[in-house]
Amino acid sequence: MKLLPYSNGLRKVSMKKNRTPKEIAKLILIILSIIFVIGFVYQKISNFITKETLRQRVDYTTVDDRRMDYRLEGEGNYTVVFDGGIGGNLEQWTPVVDELSDDNVSTFVYNRRGYGYSDSGPERTPEEQAQDLKILLRKAGAPEPYILVGEGYGSLVLTSFAEQFKDSVAGVMLINPLDESYIGSKDYNKKQLITKIRRNIEKIGSNFGLTELLDKLNLDVSLDDFENSISGDQLEEFKAQRTKTKYTTAVYNEMNNLSKGLSSSQNPGVFSGIPYYLMTNSDGEKFKDLGDESLTKIYKTESETTFSGLNSTESVVNGIRYIVKELQSKQR
């Protein structure tokens, strides 16, 4: 209250400062910056704790000075090399590897860049990822020849591998392969748009804790087929790693490869001269000419799962054993 100089009355004086729009905007930026810094520090601490506390159950070597995880098990005349879909790690093949433990084959599973404990790095096309795999196999001491088993995105990597390193490949099994003539099209990109936007938000948000928050609120992009089929240490590892920057970046980069159509290895006859087993829940005719007619077998499955190694284990094992049997019959 303040006494008016020309009367005996009182008037109120506002002590509140009226801020200009510019000052309000500046204040908001300061608050957002503080939140970002706190989130960034939190994310770094979270990443460190995850790295130090999780028990690493894989071997590793380096490719281009970057760590890559793998597991090489068993002994035999062939090494079965597995590569899977976007988002999952090497554990998607564990049931298949276990089933093959008494067969006369070695098995090789690995994590592409950014997955599991593998380091991240610059964007890699499927062709370049196949080259990384070739180096990894050599440095890991995985004996040739290889039987390649690829599903989804992994089918692109391994088809490129067979094209580039044909002398190293004895047979190929593709599971629900992606169609190079379709990925990169307007129709495909339209269907993937929302998922890609969400994955980009997760990629950016993983730098300052937003992705972890989305995960806690069940607002992240989930992989139910994968997560519902693993448990224990496998599930704990995946849940801890899926919100980290290297994982979200790897997933987004691989989705980018698809939307840009950065794969061109599905050429007629790319698997010529070797057994080729196609396991598909759609029309297999478009992939039939990748191999020789006499050496190609198509198995139609009703399963809609995106991680067949976990959810259609028997079918995958049967396909691998079919290839081995064909190779053995050729040697007689």
C-alpha cells in the first residue's frame, strides 16, 4: 500500500515485474537447457553403470578398431553363420544353436555395430556390413566354408556376403527375406513412416534420458516377438541396452538403409551352384531365381513372427539340416 500525496486514500502498487516476450523466451530456453544438461549427465551415468554391471557373455574382437561381439561354438565340416532382423541381438539364435550342438557343424552368431556390446560407428550399408562380417569371421577363427542363415534385414547382409565372397559359402538359408525391389518404394516408406519417426525420436532422446522415460511409460517401439521369448540375463541385458544411444542409432541407421533402398544383391543366380533353402510366409516366387532350380527348396510357413530363431526353432533347424544333408550327398 502507498499513501497518495494528494489525498488521504491508499492505492495498491504491483511489485510483480511484467516480462517481455523476449525475456520469457529466454527463461524457457534456460530451463530447457538445464533439463537437457541434467538428462545428458544422467544418461552418461546410466550408460556407465550398464556397461560395468552387466555380465558380458560373449567373445569379441575388433573390426576397423571397433569392438564386435560374437560366439563361435562347436566343431564340424561347416560353420553356420546367423544374421537376424532389425532390433534383435545375437540371442535370437540361441535356441537354434542349442539344437545344433550335437550336429557336425560349428555355429557363429554376432552383433552388428551398435547391438549388444558391439561398438557403434558411421552408417554402414548391407554391403559394408557384409564386409565387416567377413573380417570378423576371419579374426574370430571361424572355419570355412559357411552356411549362411539370414532373416529379415540379415537376409540382405548375407545375400551381399554370398555375392562378394562366393568361394567361402557352401549353402544359404533365407527366412522371410526383405524384397529389394520393394524397400525404398513410396508405398514401403509410407507404411514405415510412423515407426521411423518414433525411432528417430528414440535416437535423439537416448542422449539425455528421454528414451529411458519413454521406455518406462511403455511408449517406446517394442519388439514383443523378441522380448517375450527371452528371459533372465538375456532379457536384462536387452532391456538395459535398448535405450542406449548406440542401439537406437544402429536401429535407425538400418531403417534408413531400407527406406533409401541401399541394397542391391538379390540378383538372379547369386546362389547358383549351392543348396538354397527359402523359408517364407509369403510368395516365394520372387526369390526363387536367386538359386538353381535343382538346388532350391521352398518351405512355406504360416508363422508371422519376425524372430524365427526364437519362435519357429524347429523349422529353422530343419532347414539347416536339409542344407547339410544336400552338401553331404554331393560329396558321396
